[in-house]
Amino acid sequence: MAFLELHGVEKYFGEHRAIKGIDLSIEKGQFVVFVGPSGCGKSTLLRLIAGLEGIDGGKLLLDGRDITRLPSAKRDLAMVFQSYALYPHMSVFDNMSFALKLAGVEKAVIRQKVERAAEILNLGPYLQRTPRELSGGQRQRVAIGRAIVRSPKVFLFDEPLSNLDAALRGQTRVEIAKLHRELGATTIYVTHDQIEAMTLADRVVVLRDGAVEQVGSPLELYDRPANQFVAQFIGMPSMNVLPAAALPAFSSLTGGRLPGDGFLGVRPEGVHVRPAGQGTVQGRVELIEALGADTLIYVDVGGVSLVARQSERTPLARGDAVGVELDPAVLHLFNHEGRVVAPA
């Protein structure tokens, strides 16, 4: 039996079916990330688990106990929101200890739990400060600390890094990964940022329109996407996907397996730019993005735009003629509905 189980969970807002009968099993200690485009239902699903929204169909089990109709306070879960939701007039210590005080926990136990959480999150020197005296990253750590002191069975994170700048997002993402390793707590994390999903998750749940498209490890989703949507959503830059009829020379690499109305997909690292006159097809450079460790080269091939990723720097410039070839070992084949074409 899984630690947290969703069986046919549904949610309606009026006539709109926002969550469409989701089945999902999460094991104890796993770090699971819900990811998908805006409006796909990932935050709604998290709120259903938290008890902040009522479930209209199906059931929710935690450690074998049915919590479908339990109020949020009785579910033994702790949630960290996108907004820090800290009490501005309280010190860091008081913010972190507030829920324990309401529960009537002894002062000595409260101090022990808060100081331990502060040590884990490097907040020790800031316990007597108020939120306005902290940076955005420190405030988010206080919000995380408030969840830690409750020792919940499951941590729920709702896009906790979206209010931080790029540098702080990267730093705090590393801190959350370290925190998970240290606590070993079951964690569900919602984000629209696939980099967070790929770097933090044991398992990624890709959602679209209130339904699960695929569940798997980050690299399983990257290497073996279940459909065209997952293929193009996971990975940055996105997978190149072109209609079978657009470039017949590339379609012929599939040995006749690609349907005439299907689509051919290839990751940017599977696109190789060659000198003009070489390669499978000819094109012209549209744009070059020099990222330091990587270089992205955008090439127009007969009106079709392809992006190639390479680790080497390039002397090419916009407008240069080039050849392009694909690595046949990493091609993805989809039918006209976007489903993966099974191997022959």
C-alpha cells in the first residue's frame, strides 16, 4: 500500500470539471513534483490533498487512513504557499512556533523544535527579527521552517520559489533538495518550472487539463515521453517536432515507421549542424544563443525552424549557410493524435 493514495479524485467548479478522476500513488519519503502549464490543475490538486478545497468525487488515503472528508487541520499535512503568509508583527521565532502554541505544546518542546528547524535552514541569527527585516529568500525559509516544526506526514509546496529572483531561486532550490535529504519527508511540490521539476523530483507528475499525462522519473520523461505533449513540455529548449511531410529526408530516417500524417521529434542535442554542403538537408542560421557551457543554434530549413544544442562554441553567424543532420538513435515518432508510435 502506498503512503498517499488518490483514487478517482475529481473536482468541479460549477459545470467545469477541473480535476478529472485522478489516480495516483505516492510512496513514503518520495519527492513528487506536479508540473504542467498554467491552468492544468496542479495547484487545485494540491489544495484538494491539503483539504483547502472539497473533493467532489473519489477518495484520498494517507497512511491507510481515509482523509477525504477530514478538515485541513486534521490531515497531518503542512503547506508552504507561494506567498510567505507570515505575520508581519511577529518575530521569526513566533511565526515558526505559532501553530505549536495554538496546539498547546510545551514551551520547552516548542523551543527545541524551532531551534532545530532554524539550524537546518540557517535561520539561527534571525529568530528575533521580524519579516520586514529579512530578504525574500529568508522569508521563504521561515515559511518552510513553520512547516518543519509541525513534523507533518507530508509537506506540500505550492510554487514556493516563484516570488524570488533567478539567483535566489537556484539557491533556495538547492536548499530544499538538501532539506528533503535530511528530513526524508514525503513531499509534494507544485511548479510550472520544469528545471525545478527535473532537479528536485524523484517522480514527476505531468498534468494537462485536469488529467495526468505521464508519471515517471525526470529522465524517464525526458528520454521516453508518453506523448507529444510531454515530449515538448519537458526539456529546455523544447523538443523539435515537425510534421512528417515537412522534411521527407528526415522522415526517411525512421525506416517507414512514421505515419504520413504523424510527427517526428528530436531533442536539440540530437540535431547536428554541419558545414554547408554536408549533412542531410541544407539551411541557414537564424539565431545563435551563446550560453557559455552550451550554444543554441536556430536554423531555418525550407521554412521549418530547428534548434540545435552543442557544447562547443561556434564561429557561425546569422545568415550563414549550413547543413543539418539528425541522430537517428534519438528520434521520437508520434501519430496524428500526438501518441507515441510503438516500435516495429
